[in-house]
Amino acid sequence: MATIDNKQMIDKLIANNGCYEGDPQIYQIVEYINAYGNITWGVTWSNEHPAMRRRYEIESQFINDPHVIWKKND
């Protein structure tokens, strides 16, 4: 699991089709508003259990207004 607050990094991951050298294939990227009111991105990987891949899609006190902005084509 990764929480990223750098838009340029997210753009790079999307441009590289969810690949980053040394890391597993990304499954999806979810954009949300964090507890401090900042835009943040949650990244999950394809090698994770399917139930864990959705953790950034569930609203909580830390994740507000989540939406998938990129997902790997199966």
C-alpha cells in the first residue's frame, strides 16, 4: 500500500501504465481528500489480495470523496 501526495509521481505512474522500476504492477490509483483537506492518492498493487485492493475506495475519517482515476486493464 502506498499513499502519495505528489501529483507529478502519479502522472508518471499513469504514463508508465502503472509500472515503476522495482515495484510490483499497480492495480489502481484512487484520488481522495485526506483528513487534512489535501488531495492524496492511494496506490494498490496487482499482487495484493483482491479485498485489500479496495481499501482506498471506502470513506473514513482519513479518506473523503474517493474515486478511481486509473485502473489496470485485466
